[in-house]
Amino acid sequence: MLSVPSIVERFLETKMQVHPDVVSYIREHDDEDLIERIIAAVPAHTLVVSVSHIPGVTKEKDGIRFADTEVEVSQGKQGSCHPVDHIEDYIQYFRDRYNRLGHMIRSRCDVVPIVAIKQNDRLRQEEVAVCGMVADTRTTNNGHRIITIEDTTGTCNVLFHKDRPDFTEAERIIPDEVIGVRGTVSQEGTIIFGNQLLRPDIPFSFQPYTSKTRGKAVLVSDIHVGSDTFLQEAWDRFTGWISTSDISYLLIAGDLVDGIGIYPGQDQELVIKNIYEQYNTLGKMLSSLPSHIQIICAPGNHDVVRGAEPQPAIPSKFTGSFPANCIFVENPATIILQGVRILMYHGRSFDDMIGLIPGASYEQAHGMMAEMLKRRHLALCYGKKTPIAADKTDRMIIDPIPEVLHTGHVHIMGITKYRGVLGINAGTWQSQTAFQKQMNIQPTPAKAVILDLQTLETEVLDFE
Ligand code: D5M
Ligand code: FE
Ligand code: ZN
């Protein structure tokens, strides 16, 4: 993402100041050429560049939205992913995560650097606030929780007493999330007794944007074309229905096809054993839809691209049979439909969250969407089931806040709402596989979620 100083400096070079909304807009679109296009469009003698100077954009009271674009990919455009070159990339990656998530916490309270806890005698037995990334979590013999957190100056331990009223939140702290803690420093300066846990979170003031014009999207995921459990008839009923409906957009959040060699013995369960053929078949299926429907295709862990997230878009050599109304995006990606932001993420990190968060289950996986939103991050834990590719910035951070978080992967449909953000965990078009039977996962196949962009209301249709 472009840095704030680099954007401000470019405008200053042209003797203009720039409004913070314009800076946020440029950062969200992460497009250096956009700066030049704005500069070119600004009338002579302008002193401050405002949102009204951005070509094609109007300002709404709750932020900046597109005036005349129906579909815009604001994050996760094809080609945004970079290969991991150096081990140093991981240092930059985690520093970016710490800085940006930490900033959300530090803007709400004054924190001291962790090194000061041990070094500054005057802080002993005083209440302080610190902010850091979680390096370790453990439970003591007496059932209290000890969290080791780290900032750029050092590490410290925080103890959350099991009898505190908010102890359940402390039990849900997971590795590599960024938290703030208000607490009392021990007499020796070796530990902080936690009084309050702070997360980046969604502000209570968040007001979701709704489209000013009519429009409906249908959200699905996990089609798994090529698998012997793919439900072709249900899919055909679904696409037959779309063709007669008032749907304008179809969003598919990954696992477009079943893939090849994803797990041992997969070939026994494939009816299409060639990866090109799998995508060709899906491309033909989507070609039967009316061409005015805009289709957004994102990858998942069964698709042909690298497994590490963010995942690149499906390369063009696999998409020759797809119709021209398909847009291929990365995983994750933010799609703006008539001004409504939809963050698409396949959802592999559900596997990690469900293992780490007490009380979580596959049946109620949509509950984990609130946990992602609280932490403002899609895939926190490094080195578990979700592979993460380092980049100079952390693209798994949830920023800006979307109106809708659209996931899949679990194969169990669920809808939730957290502080104004709608969570839609789309189901699947595959019946129970041998692996899911072994894991005791009961999928809810052939359901499609209709999203009304004007009201943000949902409707679930069952095509089984
Ligand atoms: O995921 C299909 C289902 O299998 C979904 O409910 C998640 C579950 N799953 C997938 N991988 C794992 C691992 N590693 N552990 C536990 N559960 C898992 P799909 O991505 O379609 O194969
Ligand atoms: Fe899947
Ligand atoms: Zn998956």
C-alpha cells in the first residue's frame, strides 16, 4: 500500500495540499498512476485537492464511494500478489501488521513501550497500557491465562485472572493477533496484571453504506467442479433460476474446481482428472448465464494457484472458456458493488480459528467471522494450517471496513452480523466427501445467498 507521506509529498511537489479523504482513497486503490490522473484533472490555482477532484467519484456523508461504477475491484486486483523473495520480507510483513493494527488500538489509548515496564521504576504498581503482538499463550496450573506480548522494544507477560468478568475474552486470545492491554505493573516490574483487553475492532460508530439504486448480488462458494460429489443438477437449477431473476452480480469465494493432488487419493474421487478440463467445464457452465450478470471469481485452497495467502487470481491459461463478463480476483479481494464494499475471503483460517477458540465449531463457523472482524484480520496465525506469504504489507488486514464479509471453505452456510458488518459464509455445491465424513462435517449444499444492495437484507434459496 502507498504510504501517506509519499502521497502527500507528491501533491506538495505540485504546490497543492491534499485532503485526508483523498489520501485514504488513493491508499485503498493502491494505484500510483491515480495520483497523476488526479493532479492532471485539478483546475489551475487549486490549493487543496479534495474528493470532488477525483475523476468519477462523489462524496457521501459516510465516506467516499463511486458515483458511476457498478463493479470496482479495490483490493486484490489480478497481479497484486508478489512472490516471497527474502526472509526479510517476513520481518517487514509482521512489522506492517503490528504498525497498522497497533495504530487502531493506540488511537484509543496512550501506551507505553514494553521496555519501560522493566526499566522504569516509577511504573511499578501503576496502571499502564501496552500494545503488542501475541507471541505465546498459556494457562497456569490455577487456570489463569498468561499472554506473552511483543512490541518493537521488548516482550512482557500479562496475567489475566480467571475470576475477572471478561476472562472469556482473554481465553480467546490467539497467537499473532495484535492486542492492547491496560493493567497494573507488578512490584518487581516482571508482569502486568491485566484489567482490560483492547482489540482493533469495528468502531461502534460504523454505519454500513447502502446502494442508492436497486441491485442484487448472489453469493456462493466451493463449487468443486470435477469432484464426483459436485451436485450438477442442483447447480443447473440455480443457474436456471438466475437467468430469470433480477440478479446483477454473482460472487464466488473460492474452490471453483476440485483441483488435482490436493489430498492423498483425491484422484479416486474425481470425474474430471485434468485441471484444464475442470476449469473449461466451469467456464462453459458460467457461459450459460446472461451476459449482463457480472461474475467475480476468487480462488480457494483447491484452485490451481499457490496455496499461500494472499492467493493470486486464476491465470488466464486456465480461463479461456470463461465468458467475458467474468472478473478474476485474488483471495482476499474487496469488491465494491454500487458503492457497497464486499470483502471476499475463501476462509481457510476457519480451520485454525476453530481449533484455537474455545466453543468454536464447524457447524457455527460463521461465528468466527465476528472474531476476524474484532481482530481486523482474516488469517492471523502463522505456521498453522493456513499458509501465509509475506509481502511488504499485510493484505489480510481488514481495512477499510466492508459492509459485507463473504467467505466459504467450511461448506456450511451461515449468516451473522457484527457491529453493522454482515457476515455471509456461503455454502457449497458438493455433497459430503469421504474426508468430511471422517471429520464428522455435515455440509449444507446447494444454498445461495441473495444480497439486496439497497437494504443489505439477505435471502437464502435452496436448490437441493
Ligand atoms: O474444505 C472442506 C471442508 O473440510 C471444510 O468444512 C473444512 C474442512 N477442512 C479442510 N481442510 C481441513 C483441515 N486441514 N483440517 C480440518 N478441517 C479441514 P475444502 O477446502 O473444500 O477441502
Ligand atoms: Fe471447499
Ligand atoms: Zn476450501
